[in-house]
Amino acid sequence: MQVNTYLSFNGECEAAFKFYEQCLGGRIAAMFRYEGTPLAATVPADWSDKVMHASVVVDGQELMGADVAPEQYEPPKGISLSLNLGTAAEAERVFGEFADGGRIVQPLERTFWSERFGMVIDRFGVPWMINCEEAPQTS
């Protein structure tokens, strides 16, 4: 069994997935539009170019999403996506990119359990937890 995250967007799925592709070093594996599909009638006429389904693959893991009809869209609530990064520098870079145009919930800082941890809501309204576990001590 594999569990994947599926995000809903209010018309910004393409921009979000291109941002995640660039920021997280992934690749867009799929991006299908409403136009020409049976689902085209479920969204406003000016949404034909919006994303019906998309996926971005990052380190073998798939993040999926779509633009949903405006009257059906609900912002994420009660969830966060968690990223565990290998270095403090990488955690700081990703956190900074997510915070640009977004909102910092908890600043990225050293904690008792990790080298860096912080929480941020990106410019697309998606909540993230950024974590970088401390490297093992060497003698």
C-alpha cells in the first residue's frame, strides 16, 4: 500500500506544482487540464485551462493535486505536509522559499529534537513542517 497526499487548489495548482518542482528538485509527472474532458462541465467556463489532475515526483514520492471548482474549494485545515531534509542549509533554503509570499507559523530554529524545525504556510495556502534532524555526533 502507498499513501499519497492530494492537494486541492483554487485555480493555482499549475503555479504551485511548478514551484514545488523547482523548490524541491522534483519533476512534474502529469498535468491534465479540464478542457476536452467530461469534467469540463463541473468547473466554470473560464476554467478550461485549469488543472484537473497533476502530480510532482520528489525523491520517488508523489504529491498530487488539482484545481477544484470555486464553490467546492476549502483551504487546508488540520493538516500539514512534513518535509525531513538532510542538512540545516537545505532546511533553511526550502523554508525561506516557502515563506516568501507565505506566512511563518513557527520560525525555523534549532530544537531539542532537531537541528532545524519550523512551520510555514506557503503562498498557495499549503501548511508545511520543515524538519532537519541533527547529524550524529562524531568523536
